[in-house]
Amino acid sequence: MQSLQPLPLRSSHVGTSSGSRSPSICINSRIAIGPLPCPSTANASSEDINSSNAAFSSVSRCSAAVPHLQHSHSTLRRGSSLVPRAEAGQVATNADDSPGPLLTAFTRFSSLVTSFFPLWVIGAAFGGFHKPELFNWFQTSQITNGLMFVQLGMGLTLTFTEIGKVFTKQPALLALGMFLQYTVLPAIGFCISREWGLERGLAIGVALVSCMPGGTASNIVAFIARCDMPLSVMMTSASTLMAIAATPLLSSILVGQLVPLDPKAMFLSVLQLVLAPVLIGATVNTLFPKFVSIVRPFMPMAATAIVVLIVGSMIACNVDIMSNFGPQVIPAVFTLHAMGFFLGYYVSKFFGTTDKVSRTNSIEVGMQSSALAAVLAKLHFPDQPMVVAACIMSACTHATLGSLMAGFWNCTVQDPDA
């Protein structure tokens, strides 16, 4: 009897931004089933083998015994003479569960739009500066609610089981990533805010940005850079969850030395803006997965639009400050994020990680949630608009740097799995 060898499967995970993409499985094989040398079909007649109904029932009986045939069994339909092939980039599912052509087309369009996220952010910055009226209508309450919506979108990609796995699936790599996330950039931000000679408001903004968790835009950039996507999504999720304690603590240490800061108020703000929406999203995803599967394709593009509005609004409200202090703060935030990318990569290399993991850590460390920093700055430093200006310039800067690095790695990496 001829033995069946498991078909090679390759998995790939993609994450989204401030709306992040949900993980997906890519089956990189072509499955076609003819006569199956298993006990249930070995003695079948040639007529039965050639019969489509007999083929279906035969595969049904043996697929439970042969695990790797379960994917192909799920694609069978009565009356078909052949088993459909699972093409790359698709998960074999029943015909009734497959998305319609309109939803498929929209999902592809949304992915294309979201992949240009850095360009939209930079465009919003220029638009807010030169045409403030385009964004002035997006006020503080809308900014706060918009950011909560972005975090809700991240929660919709998770379940409570997956949240638990964030801390257990790759604990060593995750621990290294979290260590870099909450030590490298805060240390650089501390030095720049003290030694660069910035105006006090700008110095507070730089220090505040360095205390933020990873931004969901990092998942988009990590995908373009051919990084470790499961690790990227895990690090973004873990740093977001840890932000409820780490961000207020680090802010009180770094910013509190420059200006009085209430750690309790900062903690409550992060709780409201980050944790609550993520938990609500995860709850909805756990209880109503079918509903979430319908709305999820719309979330990445919606989150991208909201972040673009936040950036444009923040710039539009601070045009004079950007004109007067932009040349002073842009080199500072450029140095902050460039050093984050550089040290994130080479410190990971020092600890013996692969190039793929090092690229992932570089992007996660170099790209922080500047939108969250800007909202916190607007809430806690309403009389110091320069704090917000530094946060917004940070968003534009790390989006530009991240895009350039992602493009470079995408073109130069020979073995994306190394």
C-alpha cells in the first residue's frame, strides 16, 4: 500500500493598524484528489472511483483518519468530479462561507489603501498645514472617540484566548521585544528632551512619545518589510496591554521632571483610550464571531482614515507653532526614531536573533503610537500646544522613516525567512 505523505503547508500572518489586519492562513499547495489508497477505497471498483458521488463519500470517510486531507475535504461539493485546488493566499472553505465578489473586491481595495498608510499620514500633515480648514472640524472629542475606535478595531482581531497566547506563544522573543520597546526609546527620549535644547513644550512632547506603546501602523510597515508577522502582531498587542501600567509610569519619570504630571490621571486616560476598547472588541469577537467577520474587512481602512484625520487636525490647530518650531523639533524626533530603528535591529542581533526577528524588533521599537501621545498631550497639557506639535511631527517622521526602511528591506532581503 502506498503511504500518504503530509502535504507541505506554510502559514503567514498579517497584521493592521491603528487598524491592524487580522491573522490569516495561507495554504501554499495545490491539492487534487483522485483514487485514494486508503482502507475505505482500496477495494473500490473503477466505476465507483470515477463516480463523483463515490469520490466524495470516500474522501469523507478517510479524511478524518488523514489529518492533512481535512482542508481538501472541506472544499468538496457533491456533483463535482474533482476536488478544487486551494490556491496560494486562500483558505479552503465551504462555498457557502466564502465571501461574495463585492466583499472580496472591497477587501483587496482596503488592503491596497491601507498599505499606503505612511503616505496618507504625510499627506494629512501637509494638508493640515497648508489647508487647515480641511481638518479644523475634527475637534478634541472626535479625536478621542476616533482613537478609541482604532483600538476597538485592534480588539476585534483578538479573542481572550489569543490575548493569553500573546504572552505564552513565544515568551523569549516577546520578552526581548518588550524590553527593547520600553527601554530603548524612553532612554533616547530622556536624553534628547534634556540635552537637545528644545523649548519646554517640545521637550515634553518628545519625552511623552518615547513612553508610548507600539503603533498599529508598525504592522503595516512590518508586512512590507517581510518581517515576522506573528511576532509583530504579538508585540503590538502586548505593548498595548502593558501600556496601562508602563506608559503612566514612564511618563511620570520622564515628563514629571519637566512639568508636574498626575500619574493616576494618566493611568485612567490610558485605561479609557487603550484597554477598554481592546477588551470590548475582544469580547464582541468572542461572542459574535460571525458579525465580526462581516465588519472586520472595513476596519483597517476606517482606522487609517481616522488616524489621518487625527494627524491633519492636530497640525491644522497648530500651524503657527509648526511654522516657528518645526525646524527645531524635526531633527530631534528624526534622531529619536532613527536611533530606535537602529538599536532595535542591532541589539536584537547582539542577542542572537535571526535577521527576520531583528527587522521586526527594529520596526516595533522605532514606530510608537504618536496618535495616542498626541491625544494624551491634548488632554493633560491643554495649555501647551507645543507638546502636541512634537507628537504630530513624530508621527510624520516615523511613518516616513519606516516606509523607507520597509521599501529597502523589501527589495534587498534575499531570504525572508532567514
